[in-house]
Amino acid sequence: MNPVRMLPAVPPWSHWPTQRLRQEEAEKPRSFSRGFRQIAFTDEERMFPSFKSCYVPGIVTGEIARRGWPVFVGVDLAGDKRPGNVIFVIALDPSTQRRYPVEVLCGAWKSPEVAAQLAAVHGRHPNLRCIMVENNGYQQSLVDWIQQSPGDNSYWYLVEPYTTGYASKANEIFGMPGLEIEFKNKAWAIPMSEFEGHPPHCRCGWCTWVAETRDYPMGSATDTVMAMFFGREAISKWGIGTTMSAGQGNVAGFNDR
């Protein structure tokens, strides 16, 4: 009888050497357990367990964009440890104050390319009201890039910084956790048709955002979530109806607690 020949062991993640795996486990233990041990996140661990309740079938983002509703943009710019940029575009229904994401753009763009992407967004959404970025430094950089770009750069004045810092981001009502109140009360309408049926490994902007928001804050990346948050902050500042006093707007879903 011929002896059984054993196949050589093949590491399941050849591009993850042992040292890098140990580093990933030490730095991101929960996302490591989900990604490499297949231990799923629970609703108790997620900040936005009601996110999926805002999925709406049949929404056509092009139709929403053509309604002429005011549009707000959040921008998360790349840093030393984050190579990618995100532009998150939200249309606001003035009659209900419900938020409709209409574009999620992701890319490792250089400065002129970011300006070009924003120029294209402005061209597609002439009712753009505000472009919000993280802080004063990013605001000035973005304004400089826009002003130095060819073509229509007249919208540079729409760029504003979000400057209230981490303490505000952590606020249970007005910070990141406050988004869960809005999701729970259906203050967002998320177009399922933009990502439904995409393969599990899809990395389009919509699928990236859905995955990062679903797993936040336990996931390995948060860029699209932050861009969404800045867009939401732009709405909080400039999206309140004209019949409401400044700072006293009854945003749909937000005050229905």
C-alpha cells in the first residue's frame, strides 16, 4: 500500500504574517475576533442597531436629486494613517426634514482630485448648501484646493469646519450616539437599491458605508461614518426650516422621543 502523502500546510491568510496578526489582535481585538475568528458583533456592541430599519426599497437617488431639495455634504479627508477620502451627499426633504443619502464617494484622491470631485458634486446638485469638514485646518486646505482648481470654483464659501471636538462627538444627543435616535425614529431613508444584491466583497462607496455604519464603532474603518456625521452636522446648522427659530427646529425623528 502506498503511504498517504500529506499536503504541505498552507497558511489561511498568506498576506497576514504572524507578527502582523498578533499586532492586529492587540490593537483591534474585537474587529480581529469578527474578521479572523468569525465571532459576530452583537447589537449591544453596535452604536447604531436601528440603522437597518431605515433601509427603503425602491428609492431612486437620481429622482431624489432632481427634486431640487437642499443638499448637504460631509467630507472626511485622508490623514497620515488614513489614505482615503470620503464625500457624503445628503438631500433633505424640507417638508419632513428626512435625510436621503444620494451619493457616497470614496477614493485615494490627491488634493486637485478632491477639488474636482467636489466640483462635480456641486454641478450635479446646484442646491448645495454646505460642505462640512472636520476642523479649521481641513477647511482652509479644502478652500485652497477649490480656489486653485480650474473651472467653476465659486462654491468655495460653502466649506465650513466642524470644530467642537471629541466631547461633542460623544454627546448622547448631538454627537455620534444621537444618530441612533434618528435611525430609530426613521429620520433617514436609505436607498437599498444602491447596494442590494452587491457581492459580499464589494467595496463601492455604498457598500463601504453600510458595512462601516452597521459595525460602528467595532469595525476596522470609520471614514464613511465620519463623513455622514459631518453631513448631518451641516443639516443641523443650516437645514432647519425657515418657519423654525434657529436652534429650535423639530427635525423629523429627532425630537420624537
